[in-house]
Amino acid sequence: MLQEIHSNPLFLNYYLIKGEPENYNFEVIKKISISSFAGNIEAAIIGSSHYLRLENIFFEVLSCTAGKYKTENILFVAQKLSGISFERNFENFEYIFMSEVQQYETENSFYEFEQKLLETGKLVHSFKTNSAVTRLDFENNENSFVFKTWHTYPEYLQVIFSQTVLRKKEK
């Protein structure tokens, strides 16, 4: 059975999928491959947001467009990302996800923050159609992998921040 994700420009949809989703076909704008203690990780900015993939173990996607995934492969889903957190144990590591919505009071403060996002980061993309920015960053060491994202929504003066942590289990 497939479950449809409905588009919502203000709230990104978060899915954690076991293994690899069938027939995922995203418009990849920029991507990077990273070797971590947990295995090879692929992170990408896609036309509708981002994904994080750990070779055949999980696929994390934040997207504001429709998509379909097999219900039995979905480990967790959230459609409003304000203040959510989720933890899952995998064989060799813990997976921890959190997100928050940051509201800016003025256009000046919003665009000042957005400009800082454009200046640094491992992967950064500015969407010309609406001046939105997506930035991906990561910290990687022998015991953990921390993946951070920022997605800006200029028309709402909001930034959706997310963080995924993979933490090596102690033996």
C-alpha cells in the first residue's frame, strides 16, 4: 500500500523510511557523499527540500511536494515540524531527529539571517523563484554524525531548522 504526501508550502513533511524508497525521483540540485562511522551517507538539496540517505538502512526526506512511499517501510512521519523530536535505535547507532520553526519579526532580521546562511555551509542553494534558501551542514567524527538543515520561507519570515544525529552505540 502506498501513502501519498500532500503538498504544503509552509510545513515540510518529514518521513523516515526503512531501507530505500522505491522509485524515488527527486530533482537533485546539489549533493554530497560522506563517509561516517555508520556507513556511507548521501545528503542532497532537492527541488522540494532535502534528503539524507544511509546506504540501504534509512532514507530521511523533508519535502513540500507530493510523493508516495510504501506504508510498511515508513518508520516515522510528521507533517508539522514545529518542535518535534523522534528517536530510533538501529543496530549500531541511535538516530535522533528534532526540528523547530524560527519566526522573525521583521524582514530586516529575516534577510540578515538568510544572508548568513548563504555565506557558509557544506551545501547551500538559493531558490530564485521565491528567494528561499536551503542550507545543509554536518559534523562528522568517529562516534557521531550531526546533520543540520535550514529552510527559509521569506513570505512567512520563517526558518525551519532540523537536526539529525547518528550516535554510535557503546559496546
